[in-house]
Amino acid sequence: MLNFEFYNPTRILFGADTIAQITNHIPQDARVLMLYGGESARKNGTLTEIKEALGTREIHEFGGIEPNPSYETLIKAVELIREKKLDFLMAVGGGSVIDGTKFIAAAVNYEGDTWEILETRGAKITKALPFASVLTLPATGSEMNNGSVVTRKSTQAKLAFSSPHVFPQFSVLDPTKTYTLPKRQLANGVVDAFIHVMEQYMTYPVNAQVQDRFAEGLLQILIEIGPKVLEDSADYDTRANLMWTACMALNGLIGAGVPQDWSTHLIGHELTALYDIDHARTLAIVLPANLEVRRQEKREKLLQYAARVWQLTEGDEEHRIGTAIARTRDFFEQLGLPTRLADYQLNDTHIDTIIEQLKIHNLPQLGERKNVSLEVSRKILEASL
């Protein structure tokens, strides 16, 4: 029996030329800090558009937020905000910039060591600065959820937190802002969104028909448009569908009331922190192996996935499951994401280090049933070689 509460207060401004609407949703006397990653947002004119929309409001800038936002960099933004007494944040970029902004928003007025925000997974957050986002890279869904992942370089720790206080007040989703993205980033975005859906869908049946069908539809859309995203460098409809699908993949709706896994992500986080592999690429490595190692406990959902997403209804059940897993791997490879540790010059000698990091970060029991022990995580990594 389903039993859940769903809440998401983020307003979405979707479509071309929607940046101009920003002015209607921020207090006129706001003291704004614009946060971004590299210089692409400036070169393609996005920062200028935002400044024009903000009009006469006081504006400051903070750039250099990394693809995996580092605690060390984000703390510098926190110090700037405190010094200048800024009171509204505007994230301009993809999930990493938005994730970093969530941490900054929570850290500015946090009492105590700000790293506790990550160590306690956000449990001690009582308030945060208001913020919004202009999305330029569809992938993580951070523009419409209350989750964030931050890396501390000094300890190679990549931890996640969430809090109802760090939902964006609003997010601008303009598909034209994706036109200049490199193919690598677009491919990563497709796979990231795909595996976000899988983490919430590929568990065990609880008769959540709406969530199941919604998830399956999102997966089918990504399979259909993934190759097109890479072929059509400036196709509005394809980019718009990718942007909205990635947003829907992790805004909480398909996960409402259903068991969720997230073991692929948590193992993947360690690969990024240790070896600086793109987040989506770690997921492409781990997921197929995870499904293979745990195919018996996920049997019912794997058969459903095989039939509804890949239209595999012929042959015995084991064959259908194996084929569905193989097609998932092939899909990632087709988009240019390697799916083996060996593709990143990693071998069995690295597995002990990864397992030790899971242990250090208190992650000995992962998955929807909390039965992915360190030994099972090891088997998943071995199957990823």
C-alpha cells in the first residue's frame, strides 16, 4: 500500500528567452551573488542576460566552482557573502554549480563547523539563504530538488546532503542554453538522468503503478533522444525534452512512496573522489555490474524493465534479464561512456582502496534493503573490471 508525502516548492520557468522573467521573482532590494563554473556562461552571453534581467540590483560574482564542487572553493564563496552581506544567490550552470550553491546557502548562517552539513547529511540545517538557478547543463535534476553532493579534496571525501531548506525558489530552464555544450557533457547528462531513474525504479515491486509507468516513460525517452542529442547540435525540441526529462528524473515525483537504491551512486562517488572520473561515467561503470551481481534480488523489476523498456518478452527469464542488462551497457557505450574500470586504467589492485573509502564514509550497508555489504560492493567492483 502506497503511503507518502510529496512536496516540491520550486517554480520552473521553462522555454526560450525566459531569463528575462527573473526580475519578477527576486526582491527589488536583493543583494545578489551570481555563482558559476568556468567562463562559458560569460562567453555565451548568459551572465550578461542575467545581469540585464536583474536591473539595478546590487550584483557580485563568484566563479570557479568545479565540475565536482569542492568544499574548499565553496567556503570562499561563503566568506564573500558574509563580508558583503549578500542575501540572494543565483546559480548559473549545471548540477555541480547548483549543488555547490545549496551548500553555500546552508553554510552562510550555519552555527558550527560547516563540514557537519555533509557529515550529518543535512540533518542539522535549520535555515538557508534563498537562491535560484539558471540551468545550462541538463543532467542532475538539482534545479528542482533539495539534494547536493560536495567533495572535500583534502580528504578525498565526496558526501551528499539534503534539506527542505535548500530547494531553489525558482529555476530557469532555457533549452537554447545547451546549444554550445560539448558532446561529452551532453552524453554524461543523458546517462546521469537515466541512472537517476534507475535508482528509484530498479528495486522491487510495491504496486506503484504511476511511479513505475512514469519512470519507464522517462527511460524510453532517454533511449530515444540520447543519440539525437549528440547528432543535432542545436535542435530545440530534442534539447527541451532532455532538459525536462532530466529534471523530472530527480525532482522527487517518481521516487514518492517507493523503495530507492542509490548504491550505484554511492560507489560511484568514491570513484570520482579517488580517481577524478566524471560522475556520470562512474555510474555507467557501476550500474551494469550492480544489476548483474544483484539480478536475483531485483529479478521481478528486471523482468518488468526488460519487457516494458526494452520490449523483451520472448525467451526464458534469465535470457531476458541478461539481455536487458547488456542493452543497458550497450546504450551507455553507444553514447561514448566506457563501462569498465579497465577503461580508466583501474584494475583489481584499486578495489581495496575503494572499499576502504566506503568503510571510512560509514557506507557498509547500501541499497533498497540495506543488504549491499562491503563484500557485495566488492563483488560489484570486481564485475566492473
